[in-house]
Amino acid sequence: MGSVKIFFKSDCPKCPAAKNMGIILKKEGVNVTNYNLDTLDGLAEGAYYSVMATPTLIIEDEEENHIADFRGDVPTVQDIQKLINQHQ
């Protein structure tokens, strides 16, 4: 199954919804990693992926190939599942 990287900040109004979606996806077997852009590690990873807005979600297939990304917005769980399933 694919993976989702979620980039967030503590002062981001849409980020709690993104993190909650990550919890749901994790329960369904998706590999979800959260990156806090308020930390050095989160900033480093965010720089690698050119994250300029929060929340940012990066969706990758099993081999870490880029499928899609959502920057500044939170897609539905169904949208992410559909993208991952199309690339299995």
C-alpha cells in the first residue's frame, strides 16, 4: 500500500483535520508519517519536498514514487484511497 506524508504547523487552522485524516488512513493500512514544520527535522523534510503551505500532503506509491500532493488544503479520505489504489 502507498504512503502519505503530512506536513503541519501548530498554528495552522486546517492541520488538525489533516492529522485526523492521517489517523483514519493509518487504521486502514496506509503508511502515514507526520512532519511538524515547527521543528528542525520537520523543516528539513519540508525543504526537501518544497513545502510552502500547510497542511501539505504528499502521496506516494509503495516504491516512494510521487502520486499526488495537496498543498494548503485537505482532501477527503476517499480521494487519497482512490489515488493509492490506482497506483498499486
